[in-house]
Amino acid sequence: MIATGRTSMPMTDPRKGIYPAGTPVGVASLDSDGRIASADAALSRILGYANSELVGKSLTDLVAPAHRQRLHEALASLATNGNEQALQLELLLDGSSVQVELRLQKVAGLSASLPILAVLIDVSERIRAEAILHDREERLRYALEAAQMGTFVWDVDSGRTEPDRQMRSLFGMDDGSTLSLDAHQLENIIPQDRKRYSAAVERACQADGDGVLQEDIRIRLPDNSIRWLAITGQVSFEGNRAKRMTGAVLDVTHRKRIEAALRESEERHAFLLRLSDALRAVSDPEQIQLVASRLLGERLSANRVAYAEIVDGVAVIHNDYTQGCPSITGRFPVNVYGSKLIEAWQRGETVVVDDVASDPQLADADFGAYRNAGVGAFIAVMLTKDSNSGAALGIHSMTPRRWTPAEIILAEEVAERTWSAMERTNAEAAQRQSEERLSQFTNASSDVLWMRDAATMEWEFLSPAFEKVYGIEREAILGDAQSNSWFDLIVPEDREDAWQNTEKARNGERVAFEYRIRRPSDGQIRWLRSTAFPMFDADGHVQRIGGINHDWTALKKAQEHQQLLTAELQHRVRNTLSVIRSIARRTAQTSETVEDYAMHLDGRIGAFARVQAAVTRDPTAGIDLGLLVADTLLAATARESDQVSIDGPQVGLQPKAAETMGLAIHELATNAVKYGALSVPEGKIAISWKIADDGDDRKLVFLWEESGLADLPKNPARTGFGTELVQRTLAYELDATIDRQFNPWGVRYLIKLPMVERTIKA
């Protein structure tokens, strides 16, 4: 080997003719001092000097200073022992340099005038090519090492493989070990991959195939770890016989792990999606637990999966998934399974036990409980709501089992999703109950409950009472952002006040106001009392306005009626006092004795009081004429008998007309008791009335007819207050006409009253 300034490489012997064609070779004769005595044209071209310029030059002067000592040593050795000298030098030219191989030979014979023959071979291009090739080989080697790729040549006949150092490293072999890629001789290949790899090699070596081997295999390294290798080779043939395979081996363990992790992740996500779909279709909490347990148990090939709800240290399992082991549904204290589990549950951590019999986490546990439940290994995912309540998802194996990280992660995800589904279901159930209660309340309420968007004023909710109160369907107004449908129902006089109060609620005030509507269904005017209030969002802005509308038309009418009654009472009291004064004065004028005065005054005031009592009961209903007659006669006679007959249709009298008619009937009854039909056992009174048409006017015709008497004078000796009351007061107060007849058998009164509003109650 001859050292150069760059690298170490073998010399090439020109005598063997192994230089590339066209390599410049020059020859010169040197004297014993190393000066050029003669040179051929090729040397002149190599050195860039004319032949005449070279003669006499010392070869040492042309050599780079760093190489001159080596040249001197070579010349000295040549002079001493006569052996050929070969060395590689750098020659300095005008502005450049050239790499040459110099061969020095001693010319035979001491008398020779030119004792040294020098052969210069220009190897500059070869060195540059070798440098480029070396650089590429280095880069390839580094690339192969970085990519964890090795190369090989495999002799198919002998089965011997020539691997590079990187390939040996990939197979976990030292430099002295032999390696064969024959499936039968590759000892550290995983048995499960041997048959597949052997078939792939056989296909590659078939003469009618493409001669390509591409197969991934697993090998077991000396440390018992597994490595994935991708083997790619190209087979060369001699005739139809596979002779040699050249190829590369790449470490794809990381890629395989990524692919496995990705595949596992995809499978996990697909499973979780299937789980979510299954849980979403279930609304019962216990069924959610069962569905989640079954799917997870089948996925992990577990013997049991159970979801336990924990409250105050007691676990409750409603149902569980089992495969080859008994169910553990029921209630049990959690402390029997060890304090570590309780502590983990309180922290919301997951507990993983590969072997119940040897795990230190279960040092204080009741192993009998584990044996009875058939638990040899388990994962317990703890879910904590607060210090006293939560849940746990348990995955059980009857025998010891090494749980993988992927299985643990899947168990935790299933537990979380089951918990969320339970919470969702419970929340939905609570919401349904709340909505049902609200629906029952709104449906039962006679008040209108409503809600509107504060920004758009669009109606968002109206209770069913709206249709009855407002007289239109809810669909006609829901979604009406301009509120015209509601606003048009309000009577014009109340619209401005209703709108202003609604605006106050939109601005954050709570308001109460009244307004009237005209109901489209029947045209009625209804009084509504409305309470409106703002509903704020999380930022304190009015998001909606809500309210309650109460139809208080009946109460409003009752209040108005009460006011009317009060005014009527005041008026009646004044009138009553005036009537009583008149009765007292006229009774005194027509009475001959105090006893007679007292008797008549008491009867007349009693008759008047009875009418007032009837009027007070219901002033607006009118006084029934038949009841007025019956009550008056009963009060006058103080007894019921068959001497009186009453017949006539139902007629209601206005209060004032009832007072006058009541007093008149009282006077007629009093006279009948004292002088007329009721004064003798044989006497009778027939009282009747009817409604008759008298031309254009309708009249109430009232007949009082007595009988059963004999020899009564045709005209009474005197006329008292009673007669005056019947004849004059009825005519004056009620515009009545009275026809009175005194017959020997008894008196007869025919009274006709106009059927007008101030007399008759419609």
C-alpha cells in the first residue's frame, strides 16, 4: 500500500496492463542525481513543459514539498540496493498540480550514462473517480446504517450468505457467525413466519417467475426481543436454475409497531363508535350497564364484566356479562376487596392486577371474596362523583392474565362512556319528568303562560289556555315576530299601555298591567291582568321575556256589579225610608185607633220588607210574580189553605215594580182576611195572570177575584189607604189600569201593566 495525502488505496501495476485505456504515461531518463536527462512527448504533456524545458530539471524540484523527502529516500534506496521503487506523488505545475504514480528502475550496467529510468503515470482522474466512488460508498453506508438496512449476496446452491456488517447487526449476529437466508437454515425466524417466508423464497427462485423476493419476517434476537425485517432480493439465473440472490434487509420494527398501533387504534375507535351507537339506543340505566359490559367482555375475551354503582361504601351490581363464570349481581361492601381499591376509587384511579394471588396491592384483601367470585386477574376503572358516591367498571379473568396497555385504555374509555351514558340517561329522565310536570301544570292552568324572544319578540311558548282565553289557535300566533296577531286583539284604547309595559319587560323591569281584548271566536270583551318579567342570560342581558295572563273578566264584572249594588243599595235605602214614612203617615191618617194603626203599619212594612229581601238576594234577576203572590198571601193569612188558587206564567218584575205590586197584593189580602173571602169558611180567592197583546202593546193582565160571600154592598162605606194604594199608586208608579168591581159575592180587581223595561225583567 502507498500512502497519499487523501486516502489509502492500492497501487496499479502498469506492467499488468490494468490501467484504464487512455491513461497518460510518460517516460524519462534520470542521471544519478535525479535530473531529467531526456523525456518523451507524453511526459511533456503530463507536466506541461516543453521537452527542452524539462532536460536538466531536477525531478525533486517538480515534486510538492511534502513529498520531496519520500522521493529522496526512493532514489537513495534505488542507488543502494537497485530494487525498483514505486510511489505516488503530487507534482506542482504552473498554477496547478497533477497526481502521478512514479516508478523508478535502475538501468543495468554501471557504465550506463543514464542510470535511472523513470515512468510517470498520470492518475489524477483515477484518484478523483476513486474519491467520488469512495464518497458515494461512505454515504451509502451511512444511509444504510441510518435506515437500519443491510445488504447481502446469497449463493442459492450453497445456501451461504455474504452479508454486510449492518445486516449481521440486524440479525443480532457477530462478525464470525455464518448466515443463510434459506428458510430451513434461518434459525432465529419466528416459527409462525417460517412457512410463509419459505413459500416466498420458492416463488422467487422459480424460473417462470419474476425472480423477486419481497417478504416481511419476524426474528427473535439473543435478548429474546422480536424484530421485524423486510427482505428484498433479486435472483439471477443460469439458464433455468436460480444461482444467486442480491438484495437488502430493512428493519421495519418501528413501522410495524406504528401500523399495529394504528390498526389497534382504528379497531378501538370502531368499537367505541359501535358502543356509542348501542348506548344511544338504550334509555334504561340498567340496560346501559348490561350493553356496555357485554360488548367490552366480548372485545377483551373476559370472563366477566360488571358495572357497580357505589354509595357509602356499598357496591350495587344490577347485572353483569359473564362467560364461563358465575354472576355476581347484588349488593356487597367494597372494603372486602382491599383498602388499596378503596383509596384508588376515592382518587378516581384505575387498578390493574395481573395475578390476584401475588399482587401486593391486595395484601389486606379478603382473598375468599376473590375466590368465591372466581377472579384471578382484573382491571378496575374507578369513577368518582364525590366522597360518598361513584361507580366502578370491573373486567375479570378467572386465571392470571397480563393486561396490555391497549386493554387498560379501552377499559377506561368504555367506563367513561358508560358513565356519561348513565348521566345522560338520568338527566334526560329528570328532564322528561320536569317537562311532564311543567306540561301538566301548563295544561291544567287556566292562566296563559307565555315566553318570547326579547330581541325578535317572536313567541316561543304559549300554554293551551291561550286558545280558550284569546279565542284563537296558538299556531296562528306562534312564530309571529311582529306581534301583530296579538296586538290586534287588544282593544284600541289599551294598546299603547300594553306595548309600553311589554317594552319595560324587554328592558329588564318586572311589570303588571291590565288590558282588554276582543275575542275573535265570540266577539266578547275580556279583561286580562298580565304579569311580565325579564329572563336574563349568563352575561346579565335580557334574553327572553315571560309572563302570565289571567282572565279576570268575571271578577271585573263582579266588582262592577258590586259597585252597582252599592249604588243601588244607597238609592234603595233612601227610597225605602221615603216609602216607610209615606206608609206610616197614610196609615195614621186612615186608622181610628192605635191598635188599628199598629196592625196595619206592621203588615204593610212586613210586605215591603219581604220584597226588599227578594230584591237583595239578586237585584239583577228580577222578582218572580208567582212567589211574590204566594209569600204575601202566606204572610197575611199565616196559614196555608185551599181557599186560594194561584195560576200564571213565570214573570219577573223589576225591583221597583215588585215593591208596588207587593204592597198592593198585601192590601188586597188584608182586606180579604178582614172583610172579604178569607173572612168566612166558604170564601175563595182566584188569582191569575197572563200576558196579552193589546194592539201594539203587550200587557201583563193580573186578576184578583173573590167569591163565596153574600149580600156585600156594591160600594164600601169608606175608602182607606189600601184602596188608595191599589188604585192610585199602581197607576202612578207602574202606569197600570185598574178595574175594580164590588159584587155581592166578593170584590174583583183586574189590573193591566204595560210590558215595559222599567216594569218587567226580560
